Amino acid sequence: MNVTFTSSSMTNSTIINTATRNVLFELSNPFSLALDTITMYDPQKQVIAIYKEGWVSDDITYQGQTRPLYHWLYKDNIFSNSRKFVAVNGKTYKWDDRELIDCQTKEVVAKAHRVRWGILSEPRKLNIDVTSNVIPILDAIVFTFVVCEMLGTRRRRRREREIIAHKAAWRVITGGGQT
């Protein structure tokens, strides 16, 4: 099965079954100058999951249970870029470089594909290929993917700001960077 995000904004998008064009989920992230909140709805507008960015820790509410992000979507260690979660089927899965891996079998059960704008190739929206054995946890797959991507974007932006700050400090220390 393939699911497609219909919007270029991953966190404000409708997710559809690419083959049937049926709506599977809606993602909403209202504009805020403060902290992010991403809500995932089913086609009947019932809340499935909520991600709330916090000042101290982020929280996830999934199937009515609220937990800190690091309890639900955790890292093996502080240096890891991959994140794991335990699905309702009792299995542990790991998002690693846009691939979802079943930790027991090491099988890739979902793979996300980036947006292509169509300059050198056929245009394509963000989409995820999912194997049939994990369709029952599709909501968790889509939601954890969105959260992981958002956290990765946040991490990259923080690094970019740090680099800019270091360059500015270096210019001050060296007297404007003149040699």
C-alpha cells in the first residue's frame, strides 16, 4: 500500500490511499508563534494522536494515553538519529533514515519517499510505501514518521543557527575576519 500527503506542508495535510484516493487521515498544525501542536484525525474527524511541543519535554497522546515523547518514541542513545516505538501489536519498530524497520525481523516494513518537484524527474508528493502486514498500525506509522521528520528538521535548524552564531563570534574575535 502507498499513502500520499496531499499538501507540501507535511504537518497540515490530508493523507490518502494513493490507489483508491480515499482519505485515511488529516494532520493539523495551527500556526503558532510559540510551541507546535500537531493533531492527527481519522476521516470522521476523531482525534487519533496529538503531539505537543513543550518547554521542558514534548508530549504524545495516542489512543487516549499521554506520555512524554521520549517514552513513546525513544532513542537508543543520545547520539542516535533513529527512533523506536512499540506498536499496539506489541512489536518494536525503528525509523531510520526514512525507513521503518521491524526490530525483531530486521525487515523494512515502510519506506518514505521525498517530494520531487519535477525539474529533472517526474513530480511526486511525499509518500510512504507500507507492507501489508503493518497496515493495522498505519496510524502509528504515519504519525511517528511525521514527528520524526519534524524533530529532524528542528535539529537541522538548530545546528544551522549554531553555525551562524559561531561564525559571528569568530568574526568578532578576529576583528571582522580580516587576515
